[in-house]
Amino acid sequence: MIDTPMFSRLALIGFGLIGGSIARAARAQGLVGEIVATARSAATRERVQELGIVDRVVESNAEAVKDADLVILCIPVGACGAATEEIAASLKPGAIVSDVGSVKAAVVRAMAEHLPANVHFVPAHPVAGTEDSGPDSGFAELFINRWCILTPPDGTDADAVEKLAAFWRAIGANVEVMTPEHHDLVLAVTSHLPHLIAYTIVSTADELEDVTRSEVLKFSAGGFRDFTRIAASDPTMWRDVFLNNKDAVLEMLGEFQEDLSKLTRAIRRGDGETLFDHFTRTRAIRRGIVEIGQDDAAPDFGRKQPQLAKKA
Amino acid sequence: MIDTPMFSRLALIGFGLIGGSIARAARAQGLVGEIVATARSAATRERVQELGIVDRVVESNAEAVKDADLVILCIPVGACGAATEEIAASLKPGAIVSDVGSVKAAVVRAMAEHLPANVHFVPAHPVAGTEDSGPDSGFAELFINRWCILTPPDGTDADAVEKLAAFWRAIGANVEVMTPEHHDLVLAVTSHLPHLIAYTIVSTADELEDVTRSEVLKFSAGGFRDFTRIAASDPTMWRDVFLNNKDAVLEMLGEFQEDLSKLTRAIRRGDGETLFDHFTRTRAIRRGIVEIGQDDAAPDFGRKQPQLAKKA
């Protein structure tokens, strides 16, 4: 469809699950002329070099962004401000600078204060991931049919926004634009609160006196194991999310606590009708998610089912 | 391995996900001579007849158990007492009577008071399932590498316990024996509390003023969708679980609330160290579950990943 790449040079700052997936997808789709990557740790840089997905691995953030026309920060949100300060003086005029952070308002502020006026700042958040992290965890298909939310500040060049949107669409994502504040509220409920709850219940189960860890593991197929997946996500990333989206998370936690109190009371009082009504309503949400292709229609997430040898 | 079936006649009272899976698995493994099934609703009975998995479908519980040497109640735990009363007079002397209930202490009491002394009562709980229900939802592989917990009352005939254990092993399950009270505590944390939390957060998300249902669905891949699966489980079954395991569930809820308060306080105070430490510990549980084969090692539960057409 297009003969020349969308961007001559893509710079990736950070090469974990998201950075690594962007590199693989952009490469597979021929969207970029050259990819330059960097990472904070020497071990990661070495591994990225070995993987052979990017054209060059460099040692510093400032070096990585030189002559890049698209720069994407793929690092924990708490590190975005300092990284932006490091690259500011080396950015090519007219470059698009973006990120992939799961929090927007605080990160946009932290980055914007360092950016020169001659670049286009288009913050982004691809709502996609797995529980894995590190340079080997990425894959080109991660963003397909997932949503990427752009939160451009007022006055951002419309062409730059459209160009970044086209990049995300080309690697399979749907694109939506909203304010950073609304993003943070929406993600507080669809992502941050679920992670907090999952992290909590997994440690609750691990610290009981009357139930052993071995029992928790063995009988986890009763439902618990579903929570352990997201509770195995990257601790640094999630620490930063909660520190940077405090207000929205606390607001959603308040709503959740009210609802949990209602159900707790129904259990204590033996109020079966309230429980039944509640449990009936929640089925519709699952159906809705499956219908729009945001989850697999197969039972049990389509988990692999072992086979039993037939009786001889 | 065995030439004659383990049981000449299996009676299944109820034919939902679990009953239907037992029927399919027992048939596939040639463990039973004949399967007689019944279900409360005429529509279910008709569907079971059409499916052709069992030998006979009958209209009443009492009729179903006649001459059966294994009787399994596969109905919501709240219905087990009344069903046992209905079958008591028709049971064959020496028959094994069992169930599949997710709660044991209350159910064992409710069933035991109706059972004649000349049958063997071996309560069971296969810790396996999907979010689907109804006669079409079962499959023969459901119990493979899952645990089936037996909670025989004191003095139960050891041969009867072993015979039921052998049946469950033959359809793929691992078997563990414990007291009903300990079962209820273990399952409160590995199954009942996770379901309660999932049911809560899904309705919290659905009732927000500032975030639309459409947004919740679209951005659910951020973590929320993982919770919607178990919150789509059968409402009657789960109402009965909470009504019948009230004390253990409330105890686990108390533990969970304490832990959630700790994390909430860490977020409010901006205490990144506490958050990071907490999020690091929970990874080990996920690894443990994957290592013992209770979940898939593939990222994202092994969910299917769509492919993107290569650029022309």
C-alpha cells in the first residue's frame, strides 16, 4: 500500500514488552526505515542487540533520538520526565515525541515541561499487554484489535496526531482520542483497580494461617488463578501507575468498596435475592466484551485442555 | 486396563457443566455400564435426550436413582438437601451417593440427615469449571489434572471412598481427602472470594457515572476483562455458595479488606517502596501455579492472537 516508510527513523527508549512489540510490529509492517533503540541496563541493550530486530542499539537516550522523526518512550511512567529532560536538546525539529504510559495527566505534565516548542508531543497509551516483561516478551501481534488512546495537549498539530494514529492503526490498533484526565479515570477502572485488587487477593491468599500455599496453588482452578496472571505483571511499572494516578484510583476504590459492602451485607443477612440479581446483571458485561472482540468467546479464555488417553 | 465397568449404573441428578462433563468423561473412558440422567426443567431433559450421551433420561430424581450403584447430585448446593430427601427411599442398598458441590459442611449436613444407613455417602467437589453452564457446556476433558476433593464423614466405608476416588482418577482428576470444614476454608479463598470480588468489580464498572459502558468494554484488555469471565458464572450456583459458606467467606473477606487497606494507604501516602515490595512477592504465586500445571505457561492464558496481513 505504501512504498516509503511512514517514518525514516524510529527511536525507542526502553525495550520491554511494549517497546519490543512496537519494534517487531513496525518492522513486520515495513513502517520505519531504521529503528534505533536504547535501554537503561547494559544487559537489556546487549540482549536487544542479539535479537537483531533493531538496526542500532545505543547507550544513551540523547544519542538514541538524534535524527529520529518518531521518538517513543517505552519506560515506566515514573521515568518519563527525567528521560524527556535527557533527550530534549537532541530532538530533531519537527519530530513526533510520544510515549506508551498507562497514566496520562501526570506523565504529560512531566514530559511537556522539558520539550522544546519545535517538536510535536502526542502522548499515547496502547491498552494491550501480557504479564510478561523484558526484551524477549514482545511480539508483533500484541496491538491487533486493541485500542490505543492518544491524549494530545490542546493546540497539538493535527497532522502529527493523524500521523501517529496512522502508525498505530498500521500495527493493528484502533485509535481513540481523549483528554488525559478522562483517560486516567477510564483506565483507573478498566486496568488500575483490577490490578490493585488482583495484587491484594494474591497476597491475602499467600499469607493465611489456616490454608497452606500448597493448597492455594492446587485448588487455584476454582477461580483464584485468573487473578494471579495480572498480579505477575512488572512491579516497577505498576508502582509508578499507582503513584501517578492516585486520585482516580482512590475514587474507583471508593466505588468498589461501597459495592463490596452491599454484597457483604447480603451474604451476612442471607439475602439470596440481592445476590442472585447482582450475579445475573454481570453476565451482560462479559457478553459485551466478547461481542466487540476484546476477549475470546471460547470458555476459560480458550485455555489449552489436555487430552486423556482412551481406556485400553 | 479394566474389562468390566467400574459401576453398572450411574445416575446423574442435574446435567449442567459438571453433570454433563462427568457423563461425557465416564462414557469416553468406559467407566459405567449405563447412565441415567434427570434434570429439573423439561427443556434440559429434552436437550439431554437429544445429545444422546446418556442411556435414559427420566422425569424424577427418585426414578433416576433406582438400581444405580453410583448416584451423583450435580445441582446447586442449595438444592441438595431436598433432592436427597426425594431419592432416599429409592436408593439401592450399597449404592455410593455423592455430589459435586462447591461447599461441603452445610451440604453434607443437609444431605446426611435424609440418607438411609445402607448407602455410602462420599461427598465430592471437583475443583474445575468454566464460565459456561447448561447441558451443552460440558466436555470430557474438564477434570484432567484438576483436583477433586472428597470429604467423607467419619466412619464412611473405606472401600466406597476408594472406589469413588478411582472413578475421579479415571476421568483425569487428582484426588485429595479433607474435612468439610477445611474444604470450605480453602475454597473460600481459592474460589469463593475471587468470585465475589469479580462480581463486585464488574458491577462497579458498569454503574459509574463518568465512564460509559462502551468505554469499559473497549478498554477492558487493560486487565478488567480477566475478571469478567468468572463474573459470568451461573448466578444460582453462586448465590447458593455464598448462602452456604457464609462464615468462611466473611472471614476471608476480612483478611482481604485488611490487605486492601494497607495498599490503599500506601497509594494515598505515595509510599512506592511498600507497593513495589508487595507487587514483587505476588509473582512467585503465579510461577507456582504454572509449575504444578494448574495454569497455562503461555502469556495471557494462551489467548488466541489474531494475525496482521503483511504490508503489500
